[in-house]
Amino acid sequence: MSWVLAFAGFAMLVIFHEAGHFAVVAWFGAVFAALLPPDPPLWLDIALPALILVQETFWYALVALAF
């Protein structure tokens, strides 16, 4: 019986963890939608995903090194 409870707890942990990703994506999406101009130039469309990737990489590396 204990393995069933352990599995259920792990499953709930995964579900809540993954649900948190959607909340973060929605929040950042709303911020970017509010701050970007209605018709952004092509260079911004190309540079923005790359800048977000670099920022996220550095952030997660910093958190990994801190803990």
C-alpha cells in the first residue's frame, strides 16, 4: 500500500510542477504582449527569442550553482 501512496504523491508533484510552467508562460506572455509595439520590426522578432534563451540559460545556471 505504501508504494501506491508514494506513486500518487509523486504523480501529484509532477502534475503541480508542470501546471506551474503554464502559469509562468502565461505571465511572461502577457508582459511581452503588453510591452511590445503592435507591429514590431523583423529584427526584434528574431532577436527576442534568442535573448530570452540566453537570459533563461544564465538564470537556471545561477540557480544550479547556488544550490
